Amino acid sequence: MSTIDPRVPSSDDSPAARDRLLRALEARVGEGRASELAEVTIEDLAEAAGVSRATAYRYFGNKSQLPRHAALILLGRFAAEATARASIAITAGGRIADSLAFWTGLINEVELLREPWAAPDSRSVQDRFRWTISASLTPIVRAGQADGQLRNSLPTLEVVSWLAEQGITLIDLGRPEVETRLWIKRFVLPAVRGQAVSSAAKPLLETCLHTVRQQLESLDELARRGRELSEQPR
């Protein structure tokens, strides 16, 4: 273990040193359980990263700040999964709902996300969440506005920013997924949905209309036969 006194200033404060410290912490985060950081010390991370204790203390602050740094790492780790899950839905509204529901469930279930989120100094975690979810929602909103699925009377970034704030509200509410999706359906999507029928929704709409026409034709045929039978002499 390094014998450098953490009180002695060190010039080892380069981006490369910070990257090594973050990788050392990420290796200890595991699946996001608070217990996985319980025994980790700043000195452990400094040794693993190959930097002085002074550099590690300057970057992390102290041990009580490790969960916040771990939360920032986890937000980045799950960003790709959130984007992949949101891409499954056919419509822009479905992708938005899947993205918001994913993050709401994740942050309320993973200890190293939930606890820093609720902490008094949670601003940096929430700001990182805003940036992360905005990066994944921007192409969804832009595409939805282009084909009429989402309202285009507002700038894309304004819509995305509003959706990110709705995500924070949902996370703070901490409701089960069923209730979260109901909230999104009732209060979030109607505010951003466009008036025109989207190109993605048109095939489904045409299929529904075709089915309705067939059912009406069947009813007409049944009514015609009923009239014929009623007109026959008894």
C-alpha cells in the first residue's frame, strides 16, 4: 500500500489518474448493492488506481461521498440498456414510456442509485440523470416530431427537458411499474402526442378499420337475412 501522506499535496491530478480512480471504484460497485462499498476505503481505491492517497482524497472527498460517485457510474453503465429497451416499442410514445418506466424502476430498486438520489446532496446525481435520459430521448422525440407522432409546435430540446423532469417526478413518487406506466399514459404522453396519425401507426389503424368494416358487413348481412325471414309467410 502507498505510504504517501494524504495531507501532502500531489501533482497527480490528471484526467488519466481520475479515469483510473473511477475504474477502480466501478470494479467495486458490482450490482449496485450498498454492502459492496461498505468495506471499501479511499486508500484501497488509491492503491488499485496506482495514484497517491492525496489524489484519491481530492477527487472523491471522503468515504461518505463514494455512494454518490458510484451512482454516477451506474447511470452511465445502464444508459445503453435503457436505450436498447426503449427501441423495442413501435411508436415514439411507447419508446418514451419504456424509457421512463425503466429508469424509474431501476433507480428505486438499485441501492446505490436509490440512496444517493434521496440524499441531501443529490443534485449531481439528478443532473447526471437529466443528461443521460435526455441523450436517449432526443432522437426518439426528434423522429416522433418528424413523422407526426409527437407535437412539433415546441423545440425538440424543450420537449426532452420536460420529459426528463417528468422522469424525476416519477422516481420521487416511487410507485410500482404498473402505476408508473398508468401515470405516463394519462398525464405524460397526452402532453407530447401529435395530432396527426403517424406513419408507424397507420398500418395498425388501417387494419383496425378493415376489421370494423368486415364486422359491419357481417351485421348488414345478418340484418338482411332477418328481414327476409320475417317477410316469409308463416
